[in-house]
Amino acid sequence: MRLRSVFDAAEIRSEFDKAGISVHFIPFIWKYVLQNPNCRWDEIPSLPLPAYSLLSSKFKRSTSSLHSVLESSDQVTTKLLIKLQNGAFVEAVIMRYDTRLGKYNGKPRPGGPRSTLCVSSQVGCKMGCQFCATGSMGFKSNLSSGEIVEQLVHASHLSTIRNVVFMGMGEPLNNYSSLVEAIHTITGSPFHLSLRRITVSTVGIIHAISKLQKDLPNLNLAVSLHAPVQDIRCQIMPAARAFPLEKLMDTLHVYQQNSKQKIFIEYIMLEGVNDEEQHAHQLGKLLETFQVVVNLIPFNPIGTLSHFQTSKAEKVTRFQKVLRGVYNIRTTVRKQMGQDISGACGQLVVNLPDTKSEGKPVVITDIEDLHL
């Protein structure tokens, strides 16, 4: 029998309930494993005797292992290649930021350096976005909630993680139950992450967006829009055919009415495809009734997997000025991080590394802090 991750919350609660063991011991077990990753079950103090045999027969401290760690030359980005129990690999990325950079409401920002973890929710992805390396893998499997949480566990041994973004491999809302369970786990003891510091990115799975606000209130929602009209969206994001733009915007309107929170809009800049001034005006008109932060993302090369080119810097600046100046929409340009280790946005596809890069650190600010 294949052992389950001790961080699979539903599984361990179910087994403890069946054995008559109080589930209140579970956060204590998690905390001990976090602090002592190589411990034996019998080393955990003060558990009921039946808990030790149950843990030994049903669970592992970790079903995944950290295969390799690759450091970017920017010295603020680290990519983790994680091997799962079934032999498949997923990637997670640690990004280090400085919250003091920039201003909020015209005032200097408080805080200091901290880390955001970008996690994967699936092995591969079935969305098939033309600009994304993960899409070229096709869909392999969903991750269990424990496999999602274990990415945070591995990363926590390398850096203190304050924010988590579900922007790695896979479409998070296509693995909805594991996503929700993992987020409930990492916002509870002993992780204690705030829901306001967790962002879930989706291409626009309409029925799941409708459920998300009820299941995870105060969560940050990011929508990978990437085009202001349906036909362009379908060209670069084949899955968009199943989620018409008009219905998606109606769903987001209801979501925002209920959540009272800003929505992040992700928009990849593709030369000659969606980066012209007319596209900026179309996007501005589409979003002018929403409270949003638009994040313009320079396209990151993915080798021979895509024919797209990165928009010229002048085009990105002009696009940003239209959204800000004409439509008063808060608009940022995402800094490129980890491109040399294929850890940047859209570049996550499993490659086994054999080199490390070195360079000078550049500390930058982070979109997850913009609304705080």
C-alpha cells in the first residue's frame, strides 16, 4: 500500500477519527515534522500510543523529495525541482522581494525583505496556453493537497515564506478540492499564513470562481486574461473557448461584489499580438467598472516551444500609460526574475538541471504587496 503524506489533511483526519484519536494532535505532528524533517514517528513526544502505529502504517513525513535547487544569477530567485512519490517532477520558485520599495497611497511603504513561494497544483496542464512552457507538457496528473503543502515545507527550509502564489505548473481551479484543502492547511497551525497573502491564478474557470469566494473568503484572485477580446484570447489560450469573455467578466463582477476585494489581472505582452494601443483601450473599457490591478508581464522566451516575441519596452510603457492615464487603472509591469533558470512566468517545464548561476542580487517589490 502506498503511504500518504502526513500533510494530506483530509486523509490524516479521517484515519485519526476512525482510530478514535483526537485530531487536535495533527497540528502538533505537523509542527514537529517541520522542525525535524528527518525524525522518526516514535520521536514525536506526547502522542497517544495508537497514533504511533497508525502514522507508521499509513503516512510518510514527506512523499516528495527535493531533487535539486537552482539559484538564479539575480540572487533573489531560487527554483526547486521536486520529485513526487510516483516519479514525476514539479517545480516551485522562491522569489525574494523588498516591501519597502515603491509607495502606497503616496506614502513610503513599511516592511522589509521577505519571500514569496510560487507553487504548482498539477503535473503539466491541460489549458494549452501557447505562450506557456507548462502547457507544452500536456496534463499528467493532479497533485494531492499534501503534495501541494510539501512544496511549502521544502521551501521553508530554504527561506522564510510569507506569501504563496498558485502560479506554478497547472491550472489550480482544475484541481479544486486539493487546492482548497491545501490552503486551509497552510492558513492553519503551524503554518499560519494569512489568506490575504495567498493568491490563486486562473485562466478563468467560471464555475470554480463562483465557488471560490464562498470557500476561501479574503483570498486574492488573479485572472490570466492576456487579451481584451475573445478572438485573440482563443488564439493564444485555446481553453478560452470554453469560457467566453463576456461570461467570465459577468462572473468576476459578481465575485467582486461579494468579496469587496481588488482582482489582479495578468496580461502577457506579446509583440504584435495583444500589445498595440488599441488593445490597451479595449482592455481599459473592459475593466473600467472593476477594482483591479493590472500586471503587464513581458513574455519570457521558452525556446522553440513558441513563436511569440517579447513586446518592446516602449510598447509596454505606452500600454501602461493608456490604462493609467485614460482609464485610471492601477497598472504595474512585472519584473523579470529567474529567467536564466527558466523560473520566470510561463517558463516552468520540468528539466533536470546541472548548473548553478551566480551574480549580484537585485531586490525588487512584489505585486502581492500592492493592495496591502
